[in-house]
Amino acid sequence: MSKPTPPTVEPTSVLVVGAGPVGLTLAMELEHHGVEALLVERNTATTQHPKMDVTNGRSMELYRRLGVADDLRKIAIPTDHRTKVTWATSAVGWELASFEYPSVDETRERIRGVNDGTLPLEPWMRVSQVILEPALRDLLKARSQHVKVQYGWALESFEEDTEGVTAHLVSADGDRRRTVRARYVAGCDGAGSRTRKQLGIGLHEIELRRMLIKELGIPRTAAMLARAYKATGERPLDGRIYLVHFTTPDPGIFRHFGNVWHLQSPQGWTLISQNDGDTFTLHAPLSMGTDADRIDPREFVYERVGRRFEMNVLVANAWTPRLTVADSYGRGRVWLAGDAVHQVPPTGGYGMNTGVGDAVGLGWALAAVLQGWGTPGLLRAYEHERRAVALRNRAASARHSAVRGAVKAAYRSAVHSERWLGARARQRLGREINDLGNLENEALGIELGYRYDTSPVVCHEPSGQAPHQTMDEYTPSTWPGARPPSVLLRDGRAIFDLLHPGFTLLRFADHDVTALADAAVERGVPLKVVDVRDPHARTLYERDLVLIRPDQHVAWRGDTPPADPPHVIDRIRGAHHWPQETS
């Protein structure tokens, strides 16, 4: 009797689990470095949920680096459309306050005109995730030579050893199974990450409702709840949000205040124009005891926007925003990125955008290790760097959520009245909204100003103090660990476009850097020396020599070549001594 044929084991360098924007971006990053990878997604198609609608300037810089920024803009909101956020009593009521922002085309002109390093190279991009995901997938499939993309396969379990990971996949219908042998696994499998759970990694969570009560104070919160109950019988909110994603053949019904991107109510709901056309998403908080399964989504929308109209509901469900950061980003041969390690409310748009930074950070580190010139220290540094960013962005998202809460606390039902007291109530609430501002769409310091200034793979400076960085404005700097300033050179080229896929040494003055280049060659580190003779750029870059990492962050800088080039090269490739290894 013949022996049964052993199951086929498929080899790959990296198995990426989850093909949302983060997994797709990570796959693109691996392709960018020529690394073989298999990207699998448990769903048979891209998402139908409109989970995000802004790709910020920093993410667009990273997509430009990957060569896809211009392609993505083709499927986004047209570049001549301005962006407006309006607070109103309803879709057909009174405007309370409005914040308007320039179009992509106008922003590009401003970037060229200012050119002082305070702005991103790329303007933000408005596009719903339901459109972005398939665009990223199609670009990856069309251009990839090293990455395979397969939908309808979920990670069931895995076993890790010193040489790699054996992963067991199951088809969406549960009828087929396969085994993949990877040198590394990257879990980009969302908030409920099976990869994270098998690793036994916990989540640190800030309870959103408690945070809001603490920020607003118990007296103000109690008064708000009492007013809401007296006016409409509204019970306290329980933290859930009800989402209705819909289209309408009559989008003009939402043009009462012009072409508005976010129409926001002081009662807590937000109506999002997904395409400046016929597609919208309503997010509205739910009260305690509300059975989401019994909600009629059409009536739910009608009650909030203030009128009835023809609509086609695409998706309707309840969800719960969270403020979480994982205790760890992985270990050994298995690492995590995106929602698998951090979740935030939509305020600020930090969920996917933080994940894009994760994907680039993890991708180049994996490539370095797999190509032999980097060490596993780069992966441990990835956790150190990106977890700090997640904590910072979580704090910013919480801050923006608190502003929404403060607006709701300032709300009085009198704003709906046509009497004189209604006009006064609207003026007061409008002033409060303007005073609170709209930082969630203006926080360049959060988007561009994050620094890996305590990273173990960055060459720290023995003296001096890092520039102060606020949420609202980006302070240009080449302080080690920072994203360097974006500047257009005198010949019109963007300095970011000169950066190499590996390390780039920007040389602004004549210095002999042969020893540093030789040390890189000896260790196999990809390093390109780029000469820049531009006084304005030299001023912004603060030193004659600035070493930029593959992810466009400063690794080292100086006005003379380093005294110990091998030490610099070993540090930036993760080969220096790690204190925790002695414990």
C-alpha cells in the first residue's frame, strides 16, 4: 500500500496576512525592495465599508516614493475640488460654523510658493477606502514581479521556529487548506487580528466614554445628559456608532451649504460626502438600550438630516470606536502592523495613515534582514519607533474626540428655533465651535512631525535639544530620527525624489566620505551619495552631511564625516549592542 502524498508546502520570504490598505502597502514596500512575498486576504473581495476618506500628506509622500501617488489621484476626488467642513443644525437647517480648505491644485501652488520645509511634498488626497483598496490591489498586481496577491484565504494558525514560520491557511468556504512556509509573517489582519491573538499580545485601551467624561468634567456631562433627556428623551450614549453608507440619485439635497465634505451636527452625527457626488456615509451615536438590528437605516438617516429622499443603502451596521495600542508589535519571525496593533476613532484620520507608516517601516526592515545587511535589531527598532507614533496619534485622536464632545456639551435645543432666542443660541454655539477649531483636519505636526528620536538604530547627538514639536504645525528639522524637510531645489526637482531605495547620504558641501561609503560596502548596506549644491536646501537641512534611511527619516547628520564610520553603519543596520540582550 502506497504512502499518502505529503501536503505541498509553498515557500515564500514574507507571508503578509490581510489585504487592506496596510497589507497592500506593505506588499508594495517589499516589492520596492525586490523581496518575494505572498499577500493573502480572508475575504474574497476588497472591503465594502467606507472606513476612511483621507490619505494625508505624509502617506501621499510615501506613496509617491513607491511610484503610485499619481495613479491614486486619478481615482480620488478631482484635484480642483476644495474641501469644506460645516457644522449645522441639520442638512436643511442653519449653518453654525464652517472650515474651508484649498484644493489639491491650490495646495500644490502654495507648496511651491512657500518652499520653506513646513509643508508636505504632496497634498492630502480624499478617497474612500472602498475605492482606494481595489486601486492599490490593481496597481500591485499589474506591476509586481515579486509579490503574489490571493483573496479568499485566511490564516488559521502558525508555528514558528528559529528559521521561519509554517502557516496554515483555509479558504473562505472552509473546504480547502494549504500550508505556506515563510521566513517571516506580517500580520496586517485588522482589529481582531488572529495573528496578534495567537502571539498572545494584549491591547492597552483608553475607554472612550470615560475619557470624554474626564475631559468634559462630571458637572458638564451630567448637565448635557439632563438637557438631552428633557428635550427629546435621549438616553445616555453607550459608545456605539451606527453607520449608513448609501447612494442617492438626488445628491443636490445635501448642497444646502454648498459642496460640503463633512456635514457635522452638534448632536453628534456626521454626514460624509465620499465622492462629492452621489455617495454618502452617516455616522451617528447610539443610546443605551438601542437594538441596532431593529433600526431602519433609511428612517435613521431621514431623522438626522431633516428630510426624506430617494436612497439606496449599501451598508448599515453598528460599530464601536476604540482607543487601543498593542502591548507589543510582534517578536521573532512574526510582526504586526496597522489596525492589528492600534485602533482609533475616525477623528483626525489617523487609523489607516498610521498604518501606512507602519507598512513602510516594517517593510524596509524585513527587506534589510532578508537581504542580509540588516539584523533582527531593525525589527525590534520597528516596534520601538512605530509604537511611540501610535501612542502619540492615539492621544491626538482622543483630543479631537474630546472637541466633538465639547461641541455636544455646548449644544442647546434652542438652536432649532426660529425665534430670537434661536438666533442667539446659534451664534453662541457657532462661536464655541470656531473657538474649539478644527485641528483634526489641520494637525500637520501630527502628520509630519513624528520623530524616532529615541530609536536604537538612529545615531543620536551627544548635545543639543530636539526642536519643540506641536500638533498643529510641523517644525522642519533634520534632528536624528525626524522626517526631513521637503524642499524643491532651484532646478525644480524635489529633494525627496533624489532619495535612494536604500540609504542616501545627502552631501551639501565638499567632504570626503569615502570611509563611510566603504564601511557601507563592507557591510553590504545599500548607500548612495547624492550631491546637492543648493544654499536654501542646505539651510533647511542644517548640516553638510545628512544620512537618510529607506523610509525617509534621518539616521545620522554632521558637518564633517563621522569619526568612526563602521560604528555608524552598524548602528543604522541594527548590529550594535542591545542592552536588553544582556538581561
